[in-house]
Amino acid sequence: MGQAKGIYQAPAAEVARELLAKWVTKWGEVEPKAVASLQRAFEQTLTYYSLGAAVGQLARTTSLLERTNRELRRKFRQVGVWGSEVGAAAGTYLQVARLNTWWAKGSWWQTSQNLFFQLLTLANP
């Protein structure tokens, strides 16, 4: 079933249609509800291919909340296990600060330097 993701990562609408046909052939009898769900309004979902590569990429990633969640999950997988609740909160805060800087087209170097001095001030009142 994981191959369904590849359908929407195809480089062109024609390739996506071919991948869908292969997927339907493989899963049609085993998972008919899943197949019917993916086939429903499939052509309308391919509209972003007609927008061009740059616009299509933006259309796939316009939700900042989804992007934030994806980035947080990625970072949490890298860390594995947090040593404490404070460490988890600090890691989450730093990741959100990094994302905010990226979206604002700011300098991560400047942001990290500011965070460092803020933490230094908190540690040495």
C-alpha cells in the first residue's frame, strides 16, 4: 500500500496515471475500498501538474502547520529520546525558532546568536 505515495510523486501526470493503473491491478482485489478511494476524483488531483514545477512545489507545501509538524517529527526521530522534559521543550523551541527564521527569510546564524545570549542572560542574572 505504501506505493500509493509514489503515484503523487511522479514527475508527470502521465506517469502518475501509469503508476495508478499498476497499483489498481496489484491492490484492486485485496483492498477494493482503498482503491476506490484513490480513484475517486483522481484526475482532479492531477491539476497541480499543469501548474509547472515551481508552482506545483509551492502548492504541495503551502500549509505551514503541516510543514512544521513534518519538521518536528524529523527532528524528533534524529534525537531518539529526550533526556528530560526541559530538554524536550528546549529542543522543540529551538526547532520552531529555526523554522520561523527560515520562513521569515532571516539569518539562522543571527537567530542562534540571539538565542545564545538570551540563554546566557537567563543563566547568569
